[in-house]
Amino acid sequence: MKIVLNHKSNLVYEQVIDYANQLENMKTTQELIVCPSSCYLSLFPKMNLGVQDVSCYDQGAYTGEITAKSVASLGAKYALIHHSEREKYFHEDIMIAKKKLQLALEAGLIPIICVGDHKSAHEKGTYLKEIKNQLEQLITEDMTNYIIAYEPLFAIGTGDIPYIGEIEQVISMIKNSYSSFVLYGGSVNQINVNQLKEIRGLDGFLLGGISLDLSSLQDLLAQL
Ligand code: PGA
């Protein structure tokens, strides 16, 4: 399975050195993709690398921005696009995400396109529609090499995940419409992974909190 480790804005240099060392020696048959803060990319020379975000601008006079081209030149292969925390804290809308997606593709990065629904959509039964709508806006027919991550908004960092049957419905709807790998993310841990891994068609997980705790991560990986 593909296991994406999203560190978010955690860890300082000494911690990353230690983490990278342990991660590189971790025994697993799963395909790990580590997404540290972009300033630490070079501290993971032996890993598959992704970034958590790219600029919506190409190279130029955009002080403080980190471009898709620059992270690709540092060895990143993947980029998270449309992660819900970008919308929640930085007010990024789907148009900005589309620009980022385009630039990531142009730089040769494989986008990991995150889509997520609200708790209310699960209460009303409209979650499939909500996810479909986001995918239709983000994915165009000419795109070939990308990954989709289903991350319910209310599940991120909360421990509150949808019913397995509902996740399964979303994964199967995505699989029927798009030829891409599909991941689930949102409060995945070493306890619920046992049930989650049984979801038909699922190709892996996008891990946030647990990716920082290497002994729990090892426990989780051992169950796959
Ligand atoms: P979480 O985060 O595992 O801490 O819920 C997942 C994510 O935000 O990608």
C-alpha cells in the first residue's frame, strides 16, 4: 500500500535528523512517501519525498513562496494539493488549488489530490455528491498520473471517522470514475487501521498525527 506521511508544520531540525534516521531503518514492505516541511527535504536522501503544498505562482518575484519547480529540483516526487488545512487556515479556494495542481504537473510532480466532505453531508446523505463535485472541478481528462486522497473534513485530527460503509461507498465511487490510486486519510491509527485496510479498492493511507510517532507508525505498518 502507499502510505503518505504528512508531518504538517511539526518538528525542528534535530528532531527531523533523528526521525529520518529511524524512518530509513524501519522495516516495512509498504511504499512510504514522506512529506516533511519543505525546508527539510534534503534530510531524507533515501526516501520517496513529497511536499505538503506548492505555490500557486510559477518562478518569479513572489517573496516567501516555494514553487513546484524548486521542490522538484530538490528531489520531491509528490505534492499534496487541496489539503483541507490550506482552506481552513489560509482561505485557499478550489481555483487556487487548480493553479497549484497545474504547476505541480508541469514540474513533473505527482499530485496527491485531497478531497473531503462535511459531517453534515453524512447526516444528509449528500457526501457522494460533495466529493464528486470537488473531483469534477479539480481533475481534467488529460491528467494521467495522480493520486486521490479521500479525507473527510471532520475526521482530520479528531478521531471521528465516518462509518466504514460510507468510506467504502466514496472509495468505490472514485474508483469507478477515475483511474488513479485512492487513499483514505483522517484520524487513521494503529487501532482503526485493521478495519480500514479491509475497504475494497483502497490503495493506501494519508497519515497525519500518527506519522510523527514512529513506534505507533511501526505498529500500524505491521498490520498491513
Ligand atoms: P490526521 O491528519 O491523521 O492527523 O487526522 C491527516 C491529514 O491531515 O492528512
